[in-house]
Amino acid sequence: MNFSSKTIYAIQMLVDMAVYEAYGNVKIKDVSNRQGISTKYLEQIISVLAKAGYVKGERGPQGGYRLGMSSRNMTVGMIVRTIEGEVSSAPTYDASIECPWIPKCVEKGLWSRIDAAVNEIIDNTTIADLVDLAKKDGMMDVLDAPEYYI
């Protein structure tokens, strides 16, 4: 199963936002710099996520984006389906057609099991789980805390 770069970057952006949410609104430019993703591409992605309610934007000098819901309630599956649509790694089969060739019937069952496993994983993995995993594995530390000058 392959997910588009748009989906992968959406998840990366949400993980980044979850890590930095304690510092207030997150600017797209900052996410772009930290994750090495084009600002213009992130702007396209964030508009889709905002329409779905996963992020909220604020204008002004302290503006930026924040998560629209708790990262503990936001599953990877929700994000994947928002960007990609339904998730399926299986070839499509017409269930109403009788299967005259037994190996094809067996393969159909295999693809159904793979789909079920993928959906189980993405529907039970939250953005917060990914943050916890990244921190545990030392992949993400809050190094670039925003600086505010008065």
C-alpha cells in the first residue's frame, strides 16, 4: 500500500503541530523549515485539514495554526481518509461473480485480510501515539522553541 506524499506530509505536519502546540499557534513556515517540506505544498494540505476541522487558523501577528481537536482523538485513519479517500490495497473483485479459479478466490481472501489489518492499524493509531513514539525513539525533540520579543 502506498500513500501519497500529500498524506505523508499531512501526518508529518500534524505530528509537528502536536509537538509544538504548547508554544501556541504554529506557523506553516516553521513546520516547513523543521520538516523540509515546501511551504506552498503545506499551505495546500492545511487548507484540506482545516476544512475537515483537524486544524484551526488564526490571523494576526500571533497567528498561525493549532490542532482543531486533541491529538489523542485524531487517528491516522481519519487523516488518510480525508486526503486519500477510502483505504484499500486490494484489487477490486465483484463478489457476485462465482469464482471458477480457486487460487484467485484464495487471493481475494488474502487481500481482504490485508485491508482489514491496515485499517485496524491506522484507525487505532493517533497523532499523539506518533508523537510519543517519535519522542521515545529520540526522533523529535523540541529544539526550536519560538522566541518572543517584547
